[in-house]
Amino acid sequence: MGVVIVRYTTKPDRADENQALVENVFGELAADRPAGLRYATFRLADGVSFVHVASVETADGTNPLAAVPAFGEFLQGIGDRCDEGPLAVDATTVGSYRFWATDTDRG
């Protein structure tokens, strides 16, 4: 399972716009339900920082987000919306509890 975590900080006056763009992505994902993708976005307590966590498990290794029109719209102008641009890092799951749909409920 390939996991990518992306963090960035928006300009204070653009944070709500950024959230609306992210919500559009999740609206399309809910309608299209692409296989091989687990995806979450968090707005941090400071109100301007966002963290995206994506897990991609596709046979060909492509990221289904790339085919979502709303994700393309979200990416347009991301640099203009940010004070601190996106930093993407690959991650390895060390452990999780009910975070992924395949986790076993141990509680």
C-alpha cells in the first residue's frame, strides 16, 4: 500500500476557499467511488493548515485522484492560495486502528 501525506498552509483569506475545493473533490469521489483509493483531508486547528492522506492500491500504480475533475480544479492555483506550499512525503503504515477499511476492529 502506497501512502502519501501532503501538508500545506493556506493564506488566511483563502482557507475557506481551499476547503470548499477539497469538499468538491470528496463530492465527486462519493459519486464516482474510484477503486484503489483511500483518501482523507484534515483542516488543522490553526484554521489555515491542511493535511491530506492518500493510500493508493491500483494494479497499474496510477492514482485515481488524477482522473477526478474536481481534483484538477483544486490543484489549479494551489500556489496562489498558499503561504507555505504543499510538501508531499511517502509514508509507511506502522500501525493503525480502524483508519483503513481493512483494519480489524480490535475494540
